[in-house]
Amino acid sequence: MMIAGTKGESALDIESTTQMEAAWYTSTAINRAGRDTTRCRVNVEAEPLEPEPERKLIIPKSIYKAREVAAPELEPLHLRYGQEQWEEGDLYDKEKEQRPFFKKKLTSVRLKQFGPAHFECRLTPIGDPNMMVEWLHDGKPLEAANRFRMVSEFGYCSLDYEVAYSRDSGIITCRATNKYSTDQTSATLIVKDEKGLVEESQLPEGRRGIQRMQELEKQALEGAKTGVTIEVPLEPIKPEIVLFPEPCHVMEGETARYRCRVTGYPQPRVCWYLNGQLVHKSKRFRLRYDGIHYLDIVECKPYDSGDVRLTAENPEGLTEHTVELAIEPREDFRTVLRHAPEPKVEVHPEPGKPFFEVVKVKELTSSPEPVPVVELVKLKKVERITHAKIKEETEELRSKFKRRTEEGYYEALTAVELKSRKREDDYEDMLRRKREELLHRTKEIPEEVKKAPLPEGKVTIPVIKPERIQLSPSMEAPKILERIQSQTVAAAAEAHFQVRVVGKPDPECEWFKNGVRLDKSERIYWYWPEDNVCKLVIREVVPEDSASITVKAVNIAGEASSHAFLLVQGKPVITITQALVDVKAKEKDTMATFECELSEPFFKVQWFKNDEPISSGDKYRTHSDRKVHFLSVLIIDMDDDANYTCSLVDDPSVKSTARLRVEGKDFSMC
């Protein structure tokens, strides 16, 4: 087999073919723009051969012994991903409301450029069909690339970078969402950029000034071509916390970890305070900084509980943030044993011996008469007799019951039995209460009231006897399978609430807003899109519609309810807080910059030149930093003398215009 190829062509030659070469052959071409594949089938026809005579193999006795071949042992799936640390309650149970929770958090990674990076975490509940796991980079979904590999199986979530670049530095977040709630864990990825090109001057210290003079002369003659940089002093910026520390709740003796990221110019000074006391680096308090500030409190004590305050200060101002530190003390059994009642000592008399003795005592008197002898009964001190209890169970029986106890066998049986018994008792109690509520209305009128004559001059109203409602064991009270979820919608949009309920007979749904029953109208209505599903629609919502929404499912056997909240956000009013200012520049200048600031952050703007839209490229560069938006015009010429406008994309009426005035080149210095 030989492979050969030229520019644009590739060939595969098979010199001698056998039946082993009969297969599908695939050719794949790959470049940076993509890949393409083609395949073909090679069939090898074998010439018919005469069958060989049958051969018999004779093996003498006692040479080979039969050996038992055991099946290969495969590692179980839960051990393959290190699941021996999971507990029984971590598995998914559709009858419980289990929220996502990360038992093992992500760990920060720091590496050099072009190296591999690995993140992993552990998630519960395991086996939830509604669980959705996604990875984020600085709060945005991670862009798809063939150098990423994501795994989410049996509660094990991992993210691998085959090659990491400096642009990958940031906050990596793993977010898990199911139909009950959302949980996430974050870590920091720092990729150190190692430049292969030496940009600094290699001239001796005494000749660097000559190099700088040559650059200035070249800049004056050629008009500051692209690539010549001009040092512009940075504007002072007040400290701002962009990554806030999160509250921490740990057990006594564990480590509490906090982290934050602070921006500002000049570089702010960051200090940590625990319950008002400044934290210094020590054995228990670890402080470190690698672009992100960290505080680790090792071996937490109960008296550490309180507030952790972070301050960032520079000449432009001071910013601070406070979070909670909660330490849960461990149980100390010494206090329990100290107050435990002392065991009572039971005294048993020895068999066959009296527990008293008779003592003769003479009375002391001053009379000369003979003193009579008095007999007294004195109790004896009896020792306690204990008998060792003889165990009748054997070692085999004891090990069997011990194994069942450790596996939770009897607890599981008891829990299932109590659960079924409680369900039957609740159902019988519900039937009894409903029967009493419905039957008390059908009591017959006493005979004395029936036979009493009616008063004259009054209208007789016939008594209507209500029909007796029969309850049967097949009836079921309404049960909500899917509750309504709280929503936050914008003004003038639609709000949808959906509930899934079952019962026998089929229940009816009633909707309430702040406890007041809703009526159907053109704007508010509900319908049944499918079996057992009722959906409420509120069209063109306004801020006054923000309220508590409740749905009640009712049938003859009972009722069930669920509630959620509706929050309507008003549309923010965007204004320009800092308008564009006219800029003057000379022909052949390197750059001219316009700056516009809005009242709200993270809104898109569009730039125009003489009412013609422009975009970022070789000539123009646009940049946004929260509220501030920039436009830079590169390599100025006379055609750039025009009006430039910054307009809000969502509302074109919000805009600001300024002019770039370009002056001709001044050759007086030449």
C-alpha cells in the first residue's frame, strides 16, 4: 500500500489485494476554512479453491488441563467517574423537588499560552432528565470550537481546552438548570502570554537616545505612519468592583474562601476586614493576588462568624462591599455526657444470708442499778451482683443482620410502609371530611316542622331538597404535576403561566390576581392547549399588572393550588449624559477619537459619517466600555473632514453629532 500526492491531487495504491483489503476507504481534506470528505468501496473477489482435507488434532492426556476462563472485569460507570463519594439522596427522584447543587466546585487554573486546561465539577441530582448544563466565559456562552471538549455524564461535568490562548483568560462558569431552580460555580482561567518577538531595543544603554531621535525625525518626515505609537496618559478612574465576593457558609474547622476583581487607575489598594478588624497575612489568613484578589480563612472558628468587608481605594475615591461569613459549630458530645443522668445502682441481697444483724448495746445511765441490755438491728452493706448476658446469636447471623443494617434495608422498608400507610390515611380522612361536608346539607326536615300549619297571609315557598352526591373510591382529588413559574417580562409584552393538573373527575381551573378572581376578557384569558394543561395569557402587560398570580384546581373530591409572581419592568429612558465634542486634527495624523456617554450601560449604538453608517475596520475603530462609546478615525486625510453622529440603535431619536476639522499639513518645520 503506497500513498502519493501532488498539489491538488492525492492517490492511494494497493499493490497486492486480498480479502482483508475489501473495505470502505475514506479521504478527508482539512484546512483552516473547513473540511471535506469522500469515500469509495473496494471489493475483492476470491478465486474458488478446493477444500482442504479435514485434519484431526490429537492431544495426549495429562498434557493440557482445562482452565476456567473468567469474563473480563469492567469498571462500573459510577466508579469510572469517581462516584463512590455520592450519597443515596443525590440520585434523581421524580416525586421530590430536587434543585441543582454542585457538590464539587470548579478550581482556578493558571498556565502558559498554548497549554491544555482542564475544569471539572460534580452535580446533583444524578439522572435528572430536565437538567441542562452550559459553560460560560465572562458571563457569555462559550463559543463552539474544535479545541473544546465538554462532558456531562452521571453528575460529572468537565471542560477541556486542548490549546489555550491569552484571549481565553477570564471567569469560567458552569451553570446547571432544571425546572425548579438554577445553580452555578465559577473559577478563574489565567493564560500567561509569552511573546516570541523581542520588542525592546537591543542597543547599549548609551545609544538608546540616538534611536529615539531617529524615530522622531522619521515621524516628522513621513507624517506619523501606521505603527508609530504615541504615549497618551491614562485618565484617572475611580475603583470599581467587577467581580463581587459571595457569602460563605462553612462548618467549624473548614476553610472559607473569598475572591474579587477590582478595576481603576491608578491601581487601587484593596483591604479585607473581618468584623471590623483589618486582616493581615498570617498562618490563618492567606492573601494573594494574580489579577484577582483572594482571601482564605483557614480552620474557621465559631467566633469568626460575622461580616467580611472589602475596600478598594485610590486617589479618585473609595469603594466597598460587605458579605456574610457564617460558621456552623460542630457538636460537642462532652456537654451532653456531662448532663446525662447517673445510672442507679441496684443492690441485691446475697441469697441465703440476712441483710441485717442484731447488735446488743448497754444504755448509759447514772443510777447504781444494773444497766439493761438493748438489742439494735444494724443493716449490712451489700455488694452489687451483675450477671453477664449470654448472647444466643451466632457470628454468621450477627454479620448478616449487620450488613442489612448498614445497607439501610430495614429503614427503606419502614419508609415505604409508612409512606403508603400515610397516603391511605390521608385519602380516607379526605373522603370522610368531604362526605360530612356534603351530607350535612341533605338532612331531612323533622316531622314536627312538616306538620306545623302555615301562618295565614304568607306565601308558601316549596322546599327544594338538594341531590345527594355520592363519593366513590375511584375519585381522586386534584394533584398539580407542574406548578406555575414566576416571570419577569418587559412592558407591552405577553405573560404566560402554565399549570399541569390531574384528577378524577377532571378538575376546573380558576385564576386569581392578588387574591381577586380573574374574568376572561380580550386581554386576559386562559385555555386548555392539551390534556391536563391549562394556560393563562395576559396580553400587553403594564407595570400595574405586577402581582401574585394563583391558580386553583377544583373538582368534587377536593382542590389544589399553586402561586407565582409576575414582575413587569418598565422600559428605561435612555439619554446622552456626555455629548460628542468637535475634534481638530491635521492631515496625516495617526488618530482622532470621539467619545459619547449614555445614561444606561450595555446599549448598542450606531456611528454615522454625514448620515452614512460606518463600521469598524482598517479606517474606523469602535469600542464600548459599559456606558461610554468611542469612535477612532485612523490616518487622517482631508476626506475625513465631516460630521460624525452617535445614535442609539433601539431609539434613533437619541443621538449626538460633532465635527472633525482637518487642517492641511504644516511644512514650516521642514
